[in-house]
Amino acid sequence: MDPQAALQMLHKGVPTSWYLALSAVLFTIGVAGFILRRNIITVFMCIELMLNAVNLSFIAFAHEHKQVSGHLFTFFVMVVAAAEAAVGLAIILTVFKNRSTLNIDEIDSLKN
Amino acid sequence: MQNLWLIPALPFIGFLINGILGRKLSKAVVSSIAVLSVVLSFGLVVSVGLSSDWGANPIHQHYFTWIQSGGVNIGWDFMVDKLTMIMLMVVTGIGSLIHIYATGYMAHEEGYYRFFAYLNLFMFFMLNLVLGANYLLLFVGWEGVGLCSYLLIGFYFVKKSATTAGNKAFIVNRIGDFGFSLAMFLIFMTFGSLDFGKVFAAAPGKPAETLTAIALLMLLGATGKSAQIPLYVWLPDAMEGPTPVSALIHAATMVTAGVYMCSRSAAIFLKAPIAMDTVAIVGLATAVFAATIGLTQYDIKKVFAYSTVSQLGYMFLGVGVGAFSAGVWHLMTHAFFKALLFMGAGSVIHACGGEQDMRQMGGLKKYTPWTCGVLACASLAIAGVPGTSGFFSKDAILTAAYAHAPWMFWVGVVTAGMTAFYVWRAFWMTFWGEYRGGHASAAAGHGHDAHAHADNHAHADHHGHDDHAHGGQAHGGHGAHGTPHESPWSMLGPLVVLAFLSLAGGFLFNIPKFLESMFPLHEEVANEQMLMGISIAAGLIGIAVSYFLYVVSPEVPARIAGALGGIYTLVYNKYFVDELYDATIVQPLVEGSTAVLWHGLDQGVIDGAVNGAGSGSRSIGGVLKHLQSGNIRTYATWVVVGSVILLVAMGLNGGMVR
């Protein structure tokens, strides 16, 4: 695609597939961070990242299909994410108080 | 119209009162309830007998339908015909006498009320057995008397040998009952009914093979209940029970149930000649076999027990050769004299303070003249001395046997000689000579046990004493082995009545004549006088030989025993039949069950399956538990892997379905 054609396309508006690609990238980054990082705060942020990647897909599809339900779902996710952030951060604070660590691999009391 | 149901109901009421309340009642009340219930039922039997015209049709009363299921219709019906009448008279008459006797004999025993409750329960079942108008009711009584027999043999249940003997009787009888059950099934299959009337009316039209099978299976049942070869082994051991029980159940009534059943089923047996021959041969073999054992025993009750087995063999011989009425006649006279022998033996044992070994007796004639007198009557009767009851019935059987097959007659005559010999041997050993007991200062049981061991026959059932130690408290504190003493009149009264019946029963009750309408009389045998003479001679020779051996020269028997050597040992130990059964049936069963059923099936298969399921789950869980590492990142990895697998699978299936 030559720059001229790309500019023309942008002029019509960014295509939906680009949004979806960005969403996929963001989600993958979130998954990778969740699996690979050991700091609970980072893991927590990765979860937020995945949620928002999904939100982006919802919005993109809602725009594509001209339907409002995608927006609705996004609001739901944001509400849940806010609640989760409140509870999750409280848990993290308590865990840190009790164990003096934020290393997720050391928090495995529920094994076997 | 008599209410037949009252006849068994009265003893049952007695059983309920004594069984439930007996512990709180005094002995006088318990015994009067028990005796009264049986005597009243005897009175009812007599009134039924007197009021009946004995026409062709038996008295038949239907009370209610017991089982109604498909084609099975079994009513609670009682029936009285002439055969039933004889059985009813024997059961309630002898039963009453024995109940009275038992009030004296058991006076100082523990569990007095329990004894009489069982005894009344026995009367109930026995009357049910003889009154029942179909095979199932007969079977109810049949099983019930077996239960009571078990309970009463094991009456002294603190004694190991008594409980073992009870178990033995019960288990051996199961084998016979198995045969009887099969016979009933076969009867139902063939006739579609268990009612005597329908079955016997239809019997002549059925194939002989089926009837033979039914008759043989019935015979198996009869060999169990009536102690015939091969199932006779329980009866000698049953002498562990109190002596009135031996007299009532194991001599006079229950053990004759097999003879009754075969006579009742005459219509079937008559159409099955092979079965008839089998009955005759089994009876004859048992008669000889048991008589030879009786020759050598020293325990007075054991002698009479083998005598019972032998005499039951006679009855089966009579039934087997077609002389049903002779068999039933012998059943009745045998009930008289054998009950008397046992109760006399009980009186002797009572006199000697619990001693049962005849070598510890002797000379009792002067201590217990009444017992001696009545036992003499019984011994004359069983020896078949002319004029006594035993003579008539035995002669009737032997004559019929001669008409059937002369060799059976000769074997029967030899048996009659042996019978006379061993009964009179017991008589001489008990009442003649010098009193041989009392020398031991030790307690009765102890002294005897030592004796038994010294004689090197410490077989369990040689200690067959019923722990009868009333000597002590009751009769003025003389030691158990002190001077023998005569029994109280509550015991002697029934003995005297029975002694009269033993002597005169043959004249008084001409059973073959009475039963002629049911069982046709046998055709006359040509030289009947001679046959009678031979059987009389056999009995008299038996008595004479025993007199010579045990009174004139008492040292001879030991010499004869020594001369016979191995044969004597064999007979003395009852042909080792118990040991043979133990080695061929009991031990293989026990060991097979232990190895296969217990260790193999129960511990191996069943426990193995249960434990295997448990330990299998544990080991699988042991592997799976490592999945739950507690590490969140591992969980997330699993989720990712799962999602990838799902996505790949969807992709391979052509994407999302619209």
C-alpha cells in the first residue's frame, strides 16, 4: 500500500481491522505480562490491559455494525473493572502487610 | 363339631404365658399351666375321637386362606382321619405324661419356665404337623419341631457340647428339609396343589418316574427328621438335652414324623415301587447298623438313643414293605416303651445323681424298685416278648417283611435279637449285681470325666450327661454319688401308666384293624406261626444271652470284646461315622470355605474391589493434586493453553459457526 492510498483510506476513517489488530496486540501484551511478571501490581495492571483490549474490540464492532450493545458491554466491563480495582488493590495491600512481599510466586498457600 | 384348632392352640397359649411371663411366675404355676394346656388338648383329642363316626370322609376344617398367589392357594386347613387320630393320641397322651414327669425331673433346674415354654411350643408344632391338611402346614410343623428340638437339645446352653449337639441336629436336619422342600416343589409342579386330598386323589394318574422322585425326596426329608442312614448322626448327640426331651421329642413323637409323613403319603409311595424298596432297605440297614452300635455303648441314654434309631428303622421297614399300618402300630407301641425307657433312664440318672455311665451303676433294684419294675416292662416290650405291645407291632412288621422278601425278615430277626440283648444288657448292668458307683469321693461330674479319659475314649459326645445334679439340694444333702434314691411320684406316676401301656398296648389298640379302611391288611403268610416263633425266639435268646453275659458271668463280655479286637473298637466308636462325615464333608467344607469363600471371594474379590476402588482414587488424586500448585501464573498458563487449543480446534473445524 503506497502512502497516497493510505492517506486516502485514513481520510475515509480508520478501518475496523486496525482497531481489532491493536486490541489483539494489547491483549497479548496483557497475557504475556500476566504470565511472565512476578509483581502483583504489574499482574494487576496486565489484567486491566486485557480488559481494555476487549473494550476496544467491543467499541470497534459497535461502530462497525452501528449497534449500541457494544457500548453497553464496555460500560459493564468498566464498572466491573472499577470494582475489581477497589477489591483487588485492597487484597494486595493486605497481602503486602501480612507477607511483606509482592512476589506472586511466594503467595501459593492454596497449593495441592 | 369340634374346634380342631383348639388342640394346637392350647399348648401355644401355654407357651405364650410361660415364655413371656414365666420368669416372674412360681414353678408351681409354670408347671400347672404347661401340664394343663397339654392335658386339656389331650382331652379335646379324646372328645374328637369319641364324637367321630370314622366314616369314609375325614373331619376337615378350613380356617382361612393363608397364601393366595397366582395358582398357589394354600389354606390353613386341619384334617383328622384315623391316621391323624393315632398320631394325636400318641402326641398329646405321651406328651401329657412326659409333661407331668418333667415337673418332677426338672424341679431343681435353672430355666424351669424356659423348659416348659419350649416343651409347649414343641407340642404346638407337633400337633400342627399331624393336623395339617396340606404339605405346607405339615412343613410348618416339621420345621417348628426341628426348632424346638434344637432349643431343647441346647437347653443347657452353658455347656459347649450341648450347643454343639443342638447345632448338629439343626444342620443335619437342614439337609433332610432340603429334600422335603424339593419334594413339595415337585408335588406342586405335578399336581398344582399341596392339599392332601387333591394330591392323593390325582396320584394314581401321574407318571411313575415323577412319583418316584417325589417319594425319594420325601424319604430324604424323613431320614433327616427320623434319624435314618445317612442322616441319623444327630440323634445320639441329641441326648445332651434333658431326659424328658429325649423321651418326648427324640423317642416318642418328633422322630416319628418321618414315618407319619411316609404313611400319609402312602398314595404316592404305593405308585413308586423303587422308592418303597429304598425306604425298606434304608430302614433295615439303619435298624441293623444302629443295633450293633447299641450293643457296645455304656452311656445308658446312648444305648436307648441307638435303640431309637434302630426301632425307627423298623418302622421304615414296615412302611417300605407296604405294611403302613404295621409301621404306624410300631410307631405307637414304640412311643410307649421307648418313652418309658428314656424316662426310666432319667429316673435312674436321677437316682444316681447325674451319672449316666452304666459301669457306675448296678444293683439299683433294691434302691429304686419302682423304676426297676417299669423298666423291666419296657424292656420286655421292646424285646418283643409275647403279649407285650412291642411283640404285636414288631411281629406285624416282620411278617410283612417276610411276605415282601424273606431275607429282610431274617435281617429283621437278627436285629430283634440284638435289640433284646442290648436293652436287657442295660437292664442287668443297671439293676443287677452290686452298686458300682459311690466309690468316688470326688464330685459326680469330675469322677466320671476322669473315668472316661482313662478309658481312652474322650470323644466329646461321651460326656453326654445332662448335668442332672439334683441329688444334692433336694434329697437331704447326700452327695451326688451317695446312696441312690427312688424318684418322686410325679415322675413314677407317668412311668407306671406307660408301663401298663407298654405291656397291654398291643391288646388295647389294634391299629391295623383300625386303619384297615386306609391301608388294606396284608395277605396272610403261609407259615405265620413259624415266623412268629422265630422272632419270639430271637428276642428270648437275646435276653438269655444278656443274662448269661452280664449277670451269671460278668467277666465274659470283656473277653469277647478282647477277642473281637478291631471289630469291637470299630463298633464301640460307632463305626467312626462321625469322624468319616467330619473328614469327608465337614472339614472339606470348612477348609474350602476358608480358602475359597473367605480368603478368596470375601477377602480377595469383594474386599479387593472395595479397597481397590479406594486406593485407586487415592493414587489418581495423588497425581492430579500437583495440578493445583497454588501458583497463579501456572493457572494462567493453563487457561492460555486451553484457549489456544480451543481456537486451533475451531480453526480446524472451519471457523466459527454462523
